[in-house]
Amino acid sequence: MVSPETPGPVRIGVLGGADIAWRRVLPALAAEPGARLVAVASRSYDKAVRFTERFGGDPVDGYERLLDRPDVDAVYVPLPAALHARWIRQALERGKHVLAEKPMTLAPGETAELLALARRRGLVLIENYMFTRHSQHQKVRQLLAAGVIGRPRAFFSAFTVPARPAGDIRLRADLGGGALADVGGYPISAACLILGRQFRVVGATLRRDPETNVDTSGTALLINDDGVPAQLLFGMEHAYHAAYEVWGSTGRLVLNHAFAPQAGHRPIVRIHDAQGVTERVLEADDQYRNTWRAFSHAVRRAAGQEAPAQPVADDEAAATLRRAVLMHEIAGAAAIEVSQECDVSVHR
């Protein structure tokens, strides 16, 4: 484990060879000096070799062997959602910090247990909704606080992606697949990030594919303590769309490319009001590298190498648990429709 006497890069091990790790997360890790990849484990040793040939570190045959390595301070867990709870728990019990792909688990009770275990052991456990680390959302909050659209009256957000190929893990119920688990957390998180996390579920719908028995799209209506509603859409049978809007008493704010922008993308915030449309072009940012930077700082704080920031850690854990509860409540509240082209369902 990272020691106060031996400051340096946080030594990272990876459990699994997921596509998101190959395309986005490990390239960002390679560019971040505060963390260093030391090992990649896979059930397929050849896949582990392929990853380490590109990103460095040692290939490891099996997850247990990686967790037993003393030169691994922390692990990144990009496994299918149904496997998260088991391997996060084993990592924490072996004294490893954890960056876990979303959702952390498939049940809020398990999420709460793992967060409590990490806290008892003085370990960092972070759920990897990387988009929250992008500076564009802080700028949106600043604009709202400055009153550019008056008082917020409603929030709308959608994250939809094209249909997945047959056999994709997101279409396997036994691996925790489904649109709510895979993409639903993004608009939920955006609502909480921009307007505050104290939302409750008013209603929801889910559309289920009878062949795979997973939900392929859904909607949710939330409302926060100030009475502001959030209308959310998520799915994996659509054209790609990733955006949110805040409607206010005097105008409307729109942000596209909200959840997975490329590092070089310059975000544009559009403000619609009585004078027309104003565009504010923001600086480019890299949410993937920001995530590794935030994680490595958190690990060093836990090891006493940096000044503690416990209120921040507590707030992030609370946000993670609240998101898990909202996803669970949406699933419970949803009216279920078997997938058909013109079906419409509403929960009251």
C-alpha cells in the first residue's frame, strides 16, 4: 500500500480487459504522472498480454493473483456490473483502493456496505462516472448561480446510444446488463450534479426486450426538494444523444456532448432568452485524465501524503449512494412494456 514515507505514483492494477479501458481509461492513465499501471489481469492471459504490450505493466493470469501482488496500491475494475460487488469487496479486503466502473453494484444495500467497508479500512472507493470530472459542468453551475436563465424551473436530460450487437454484455441479464444500469446513471447524475442530489422518483417506464430480458430504454421523472422536476431519457436502441437542458424563469441553458466528450472538444453552452441565443465556448478538458488525477490525489490523501479532504470524500460517497438508491427506485417504480415499435407506458 502507498506509504507516507515513499511518495510517488499510485501503482495501479486492472481487473479485466473491457473495451472502455482500452479506448479511454488506460490511455488517460498513461498520460497521468500521478499514477502508473503495473499489472493487468484477465481470465484470458492473451488479452492481458495485449493490454500490457500497449500500455505497459505485467500481464497476470486471473484476478486473484493480481490482488495478491504487494506492488499494487489500487485497482481499476471495469468488469461487467454483476461482478463488481464481489471483486470490489475482495480488493478492499486485501487493502487495495478501488476505482470501479459504473454502476458500483446492482443494489443500493451492497453499495452502502462497500462504501462502509472502504471507510473502516481507510481506503478510497470511487464509482467511475468520469463525466462529473469535466470542467464544463462547473461552468454551467456558475452560470446558473449568476442567474443567466433566472430561477431553474425544470431539467431535461438524455443519454442514448445505438443498439448493441448480439452477445454484448449489456444485453445479458446475468451480467447486470440493461439500459438503466449502463446509461441511465448519466442523466440521473447530471440532474443531481447540476441541481443538487436530493431528488425523489415520481414515475418511470422501462421497455424490455423479450429475447434478452433486459431493459433497452426507459424514462424517469424526478423532483427535488425545491420542487424542480427532472425529466430523463436513457436507452441503447437510439441514435446517439448526450445532453441536458435547464429551463429557467427567464431563459433556457443547453449543453450537448455532456457525457463523453473527446479530450480536444471545446464545449458550447447555449443560452436561449428573450434576446435570442448566446453561445459561450468553453475550454477543452479531459475528464478521463482528470479522473485519474482525482483518484491518485484521493489515494495519497488516504495514505497521509497530502492534506486530508474528508468532507469531499464523504460528499462523493453520499452522492454515489444516493444515485444507487434513485436507480433502484426507478426500477421499482417503472411500468414495464415488452419491446414493440409503438408501445407507450406510463407509471402513475
